[in-house]
Amino acid sequence: MTQKVVAIIQGRMSSSRLPGKILADIAGQPMLTRVYTRTSRARTLDEVIFATTTDASDDPVAEYCDFSGIPYTRGSLFDVLDRYYQAALQAKADVVVRITADCPVIDPELIDNVVNTLLEDEYDFVCNRLPPPRTRTYPIGLDVEACTFKVLKKAWKEAKEPQHREHAMPYFYEGVQLNTINRQLQIGLSPRGFNIALLHHTTDFGDYRWTVDTPEDLEFMREVYSRFNGRDDFTWKEVLDLVHDEPRLMEINAGVEHKTLKDIDKRALK
């Protein structure tokens, strides 16, 4: 049976560390467009939707999507799990792929790898990164998570903790013990009964930072895009070659501390 695979890109203007970043210019295009365009190249996807919020601060995002023809939905500001569920429900998705709008070098091949693994081996949740204590091997900013709509609905009904609602998908993998199958795959059954798969790269680049959460990150990404003359069809391995040829580039945001699942937006608690 054919399953409808929908990528949902989450983003809002009220980022705590870099407000307005999703509409920040990167080589002549807003970051939102860069992420949407690159995500849309994944062959396994039937639809790509941008999921922003109903907060007035995101009116410019809705206006830009209307102007640019980018499909979008609006939902909860802080309950990102609900935002995903409502967008997936509206799209009649069978499989949901989570992408964040602060990853302008997201790679369509990696999206396809995650989706194909989920579809071929019937996992509930597949990703190419998990938070510590697990080891990530892909650079921060290439994160892809996919789950079936069936388990997304289950999480939406059952998850109560703030970190589960704000970070959307920890409910699936929290507490999972992973077994190594080979250098590129770990699998496990989570305490809540979800079948989990974690994909790895054969070489560990997990400490490379290619996401945009601070002004330093944005400067780094603008430098990367400038090296490709504003193109957005380069692969993540071309970025890898670039930063190895010009290690100075990664010094730009080397001091930025990455957020963890324990980092909850305190505004949501008010």
C-alpha cells in the first residue's frame, strides 16, 4: 500500500537566541526558502509543508509563504507536538518527517535515507541523530526525524511533559537502549514500546555545527553559501569538503553551545 510521506518544517520568528532568523537573508533568499527548497528535492516526499504559529509575530511568515507559494499551516506557539499533529492530520499524512527551519544545508539524500529505512523495515521512528548519551555522527544541522502518523497520534494523546510537547519527538526515543547492527545502524525498542532506528555515518562528524541559532551561526552559513555563489543544490559532502579546505570557517561559530532537550522555552510555562 502506498503511503503518503509529508515533511513538516517547523519555524517561528520568536526564536529565543536569534529572533527573526527564519526570514534572515542567506545569499539573496530567506533561510525559510533555503530549507524548503532543499527539503523538497527529497525523492521520497509527497508533500512539504511549513508549520509556523498562530502568534502575531509569525504573521510575516504567513505573508511570505502566501507570496512565495510555500504551503503552510499555523498552530501552537510552544506545543510543537500539537503543531505537527494538526499539520499532519490536515495533510492526511501516513509518514511524517520532521525538519527544522534553522537547517539551511539540510540534505535531501539524508532525508531519503531516513524515510526509506522507516518504510522498508517498518520502524515506528527513524532518525539520523539522538541526543546524549548517544553519539551523533552527522553534523548538527542535518537532523532528520521520521515517524508514522499512527505513533505521532499516540504521542500527541499521551505526552504530557513540557519537553515532549516543545521538542515534538522525544516521547518516542526517551530511555531507549540501542543495539549496534553495523557501523551505520543502531536499533532498539523504547520503554514505551516504539521500534527505533538510528542511522550513522561511517566517519564521526557529530561535533560540526551547521545550524543557525545565533548570529555567529548565521555568519557561518552566509559564508558557506557565498562559496557556492548562492546555489542551493550542493550536497552536505560538498560542505564537508569546503570546511576541510577552509577550517577557518568553522571557527566562526565554534564557541556556540548547542541546546539540549532540557532547554525549555520559559515563556511556555507562563
